Amino acid sequence: MRVRHLTDIEMQGLLDRRDVVVPSQVPGVLYLKDLDSQEHIDNCPVCSAELNLYRQLYGELEEQPQVKLPRNFATRVTFSLPPFKAQRTRARLQLATIWGVSFLVSLFWMVAQIDFSSLVARVLTSGYELYGQMTLALFALGGLLPHIEINALQYLSPLLGVWDSVVGAFSTDSDHLNLVVLAGTVLAMIAWIDHVFLSSLRRER
Amino acid sequence: MLHSEKCNFPCPKPVYYDVRSYAGQDPRQLVDRILSGDPNAFKQLVKDHERLVGQVVFRMVPGESDREDLCQDIFVKVYQNLDSFRFDSKLSTWITRIAYTTCLNHLEKKKTPLFEDCSPEGKTIDECESNNGDPARWTDSRRTSVKVCEEIDRLPVVYGTILSLFHLQEMTYAEIGQILSLPEGTVKSYLFRARKMLKEQLQVRFSLEELCA
């Protein structure tokens, strides 16, 4: 009868399954749950020798010398870096710049919407209206842009659409300007809640 | 001139960080401190991961004098990209991935193949021994260890790296897969082939008695 020897995959599989080694037994000896394999290994000098070789190889691989870098390596690396700056402060400054630029752009956009022929008269007579629109822009953009997240950006476009239609509906009626300011505040609140929610999600991750 | 306590100028009080207090600190806190601008926290990060990075670099870029500079470059990259790290994986896995890709780029520049025997033939046993950390441990099975060390260097770079990450750094298949951008199954397959190749190389070069002596 032809004897089937264990393959390399089987031998490595046996040694990788560390749970088959019974700790209370003689150290370095593999005890298999699969008695047929164990019996074969015990009686087959070829498989036994191969398995011993693999076992020794595993031992050597796990005991390979660790690389040692010079003792002052960490200090050297730290000193080689550019001057330490709070990276988050830098990021906040960048976001603040984005917000500032966006605010100015929105301001110019609003000014462009105004009929320049009656600008002076409108500012004088409807100063509160302009103030209301600016407050709305300030709240909406101020609430959103410093906390730009990919998910928040999904809300940006519809929010601005709502804002545009609200302004369009109420900007000529100064009696409703309080509503316009209120809408801006609500938009800012939505953006803020969105930001807090996303931050907490990220912290949980 | 050092700031004196008698100085009347309202200088801000200097902040002293004790690097020892960062040992064993949670990686999230450590990263937060680094991003707040604390150089000692970064120093601790380097200390925590220098062996891991060194192991990858020394395994992937054998026999080159600029390996320490490569390790330094890797930590500079870690510093530069730390604010983009979102803890989607373990910090050590992320750092090892940077080490691996940096070494790959280095090898590409040198046009070293990744899946062929690529160790410099000139590397001697003495050179291999000089890397051994604990000479006392190597007195017993010194000869076998040297042989294994030598033969790992003859394996393809990727195989040697996987062996090192799995057996020495005790990383899981999933972690190695993340580092090498390979599926778990491929990692298992490479690991099997690497061990088989290593065993066969040892059998070809040395007799069974020699190996098991």
C-alpha cells in the first residue's frame, strides 16, 4: 500500500494551529487532535523529519534578532523635523481663511444682486434688510464652513438653495426680515448639529 | 541667557514635558499631543515604533549603508501625514505601511525586483551575525540561526518581509494585508510559499544533520 506523506501545506497548517499544542505536555512536541496524522507522523521517519525541520524553522523565525537602531535615533529624528507647530491650529487657520474668503464672495454676490441705481436709497431706507441678509449669510456660512466635512458638504448645496429662496421671498418685505434672520440661525444650528454629530462619530471610531 | 525667576518681564511659564510619562500611552492621546505641537510625544512615537520600522527597512533593503536615513525619512513622512490619520487601522499598521511603501519606492529607484532572489551575494555570515541583538542567545543554535538569517536574505523581498511581519512582529494576516495592500488569502499563500522556499533552500545548502544539530 502506498503511504501518503503529509504535504507542506498540511505541515505548515499543523504548526500554524497553535491551539493543537497541549501546553502541559513536553515542550516542543506537537500533539494533534487528529490522531491519524499524529500516528502517521510518529511512524513515518520522512514526515517526522520534515515536521521537525519545519518546527525548527518556525522557532528560528520567531527568534530572529530584532533590529537595533542607534540609541539617539528618536532624538535625531525629532530634531531633524521642521519646527513643531500645532498642526490643528494651522488647519483651523486654513479653515478660517476659507470661511473669510467664502464670506467675502457671498457678500460680493449679494451686492451684485442689488440694483445699483437704487443702492443708496435702499441702504438708507432698508438698512435693516441688508443687515438681515448679511446676518443670514454670516450664520449660514459661518456655521458651515469652519467645520467642512465631506458629509456636511452634501447639505451645503440644498441649504444654500433654501437660503436663496428664503431671501428671495422675504428680502423685499422688511416686516419679515426677522424670519429671514431666524432661518439663517436655524441653518447654522443644523450645520452645527451636523458637525457635532460627525465629530462624535469620528471619536467613537 | 536663561530665563531667571527674578526676571520681571511677564514671560509665559515654560512647559516641560517628561518623555517618560508618554511611555505606554494610548496612541490616540499620543497623536493628539503630537498634533498639539509636543515634540516629546513624537519622540515617544519614534521610540515605540523604531524597531518595527527598522525591521521592515533592514529586511527590504539589505546590505545598504543608507538604511538609517531611510528609517529617518519614514518617520518624517509619518509626522507630515499624521493629521490625516483617522485611526481606521492600528497606528503601528499605518506606520508600517508607510515604511513598506517608502522601501518599495527606494527599491524601484534602484530597480530591484520584488519577486526574485535579490540578496547581494556578497553578504557574508559575519555581516549577518553582526545584526544579532543578543549574542548570549545565539551561542546554542548560533550556526542554524545564521544559516536561516542568510537564507531569508536570499528570498524575494516581499516574502522576507511577510515572514518578518508574521513571525517576528506577530501581525495577523489582515494587518499584513493592509500593509501590503493584498487580500488575506494572498498573504497566506505568500507566507506558505516563503516558508516552503526557505526550507528547501536550507535543505539544498545544508544536510539534515547539520540543520538539526
